[in-house]
Amino acid sequence: MTEQKKFERLTGAPVKPLIVALALPTMLTMLISSFYNMADAMFVGTIDPQASGAISVVFSFMAIIQAFGYFFGHGSGNYISRKLGDRNRAEAETMASVGFFSALAFGCLIMVLGMIFLDPLCYALGSTPTIKPYARSYLTFILIGAPYMTASLVLNNQLRFQGSAVYAMIGICTGGVINIALDAVFILVLGMGTGGAGLATAISQAVSFLLLLAGTRRGGNIRLRLKAFRFRSFYFGEILRGGLPSLGRQGISSVATVCLNFACALFLSEYVDEAIAALGIVTKITGFFSSAIMGFGQGFQPVCGFNYGAKKYGRVLEGYWFSVAVGTGLAFALGGGGIALRSVVLSLFTKSEKVVEYAAPAFVAQCSCFFLTGYIIVSGMILQNIGKVVPATVLGAARQGLFFIPILFALGGAFGLIGIQLAQAIADVATFLLTAAVTLPVVAAIRREEKKLKSVGACDASA
């Protein structure tokens, strides 16, 4: 598709069918991407609770890698979509190269520092002495893959923001299928344990990276060129403005997971490894559910960016409310299905009855509040896309930072295990209320801008 046709489609096609068309591949991409860790947890769950706990512990570090990938990807992608909407391809090309090569360099830094401080890092992430050997084996391969994991997330998001979600889907989904196949071979056949899970993830991410890189050279997408890179504060400022909410959201998610691991060790007197494994499993499953909502919302993002840049505010608002409605419906269905099938779902990840026993109350509580997720996720996306960096960052950090961490330690200290199990659900309710308070005035301001443009257009027509 040529640049002109892509622009006409994103700024002129009917909004609802357009978002659905863009959302289907992004939903599949997000689900497969989320399934990377799900697959590792499912296969490793056949070993023992300590191995499952290791996956939960290292998951928090993978969230850090993802945080910086989304930071550079969303930061550059938001700018790219606005500039393409404003018909300024040269600026979009420069930003694409700045975002990609910066992420690749940062991934290399993560790898080097992680390898130097590997053992202290395992304990800092919440490993117990019995979990640490498993975590070390898994984390080693995750660190090796950090550079192209970070860069892959940038490519994925830049392609999406250009309206080329299909190319992003091909790269991520192919890697996901390879990851599942390699998990089976390395863990079940070769008996490599958590190290096999890490190696499978590293290889599959490398394949995704190469396919995503190939996608930048097709379909009228922006080609990445080192000579287009500009080491200028303006571009890094724009990445910071557009990507800080994602960094806050994903970074706080990592910190929250570490805090959850430490809370289990601090407030529980027995079965600590089982508790860490159980709550890690719940986090992965609900994260998988959330990825479906985020995938649909990502179908809205290029529509939002292009039309906001083109000053077509009515289309922005139409897409926003449609995405909220669909996201809420999906969340309600996923939460209800999770409650109904909780025993079957949880048993996929562990053979330990104690792990299932600890996971079930937390899973039911989070699924009961999951219908709030659609509004929370889509509202954060519109704020981020239109450059409202402060409110978007506050909302990005609210769910697992502003609310979850204080609630976790307060309830854990007061009520022990049941307090830890209920903390995330209570934090979700608080996040929903804050989201409404922050987002509704911004949406009202966009509506006023739309009316102002209509009135100016009417005056010009009458003149």
C-alpha cells in the first residue's frame, strides 16, 4: 500500500470497521507475544514449584526489557504516526531510525550489565535460595537475547503506528510458534529445564526480530537507515514524551512483581516458593487476558495518531468510545470465562495442588474486576497518542505502582496470604476511578476543539 493510500484509509475510511481491521492482527500479535512467557511457564510447570517460581521471578526482569522496548517503540511510533498524518515523511523517517538504533544500543547495555551482576540480580528480583539456580539458568539466555528483544518491540510498534499491523503480526506470531515448539524439544525431550525455556525464548525472539526488520522494507513502510539517525535532544525529547507512559507502566509492573515476590517471603511462614509460583501464574494469565484488550486498543492507536495529526477530532472520539465499548465487552467475557474455568486454566501451569490452592482466590478476585480493564487501557492509549504525557504517565504507573504496591504491603501485613491475594483486584478498582477522573476532562477538551473547527468551517462556507 502506498503512503498516499495509507493516509487516505486511516483518515477517511469508516472508523469502526477500520479499527476492527487494524485490531485483528494486533490482537493476535499481542496474544502470541504474551504467550511467550505463558508457554515457558506451562512447560516448566511440569518440573517442580521452584522451577515455576524461577519463571515468575525472571518475568519481572523481562518486564524491564519490555518497558524500554515499549518506551522507544511507543515514543517513536506516536511521533511517526502524527508526522505521517501531517504529511511529513522525512521527519517520520528520522524518528524511526533514532528509536530503533537507540533501543538496540540500550538492549546491549542491559545484556552487559546483567551478565556482570548475574547472581546479585537473581536475588534482587526476589529469588529464594532454592529458586535461584533455576532463575540463573533462565535469566542467562534472556540477557543474551535482550538487544534484539528490545529492538523487536520497537519494530513491532513502529509498523503498527504506520498502519502495517499485518507485518508486525507475521514477525511476532512466527516467533511465538517457534518458541512453543522449542520449549517442547528443549524441556520435554532434552531435559534442559529452565535453561531450555530461556534458550527457546532467545531463539524465537531472534527470528521475530529478523522478520520484523524485513517488514520495514515492504508495504510502503519506513526503511531504517543508520545515516538517518540524528543524535539530537529534540528527538529524544519526543521519545520521552510519547514513551514515558509506557516506560512507567511496564517498569512499575516489573517493580510490582518483585515486590510481590518479597511480600510472599516477608509475610508467609511456609510454602513461600509455592506462593511465588502461584501468584506468578495468576499474573501471567491475567496478563494474557489484558493483551487481548491491548491488542484491540492498538488497532485504535494509528487511527488516533493520524486523525489527531490531521485535526479530525470527531474521528478520534468516535474511535475512542468504540474501542472502550469493545474492550469492556471483551474484558467482561474473559473475566467471566476465567472464573468459570479457573480449575482447568490453573492446572495447565502446575502439577502442585498447593500452588493451585494459593492461586485460585487471587485469580477469581482479579477476574471479578477485569471488566474495568477495557476503559483503563484504552483511556491510557488516547492520552499517550495525543501527547498528554503527564496524565498518561500517571495512569500508566497507577495500577501497579501508585495503588498495588502500597495495598500489597498494607493488606499483606494485616491479613497475610488473603491480603496478598486480594491486593491487585482492589488496586484495579482504584485505578478505574482515577482513570475516569483524569480522562473525562481531556475527552471533553477534544470535543470542544472539534466543535470549534466545525464552527470555523461553517463561517468560511457562509463567507
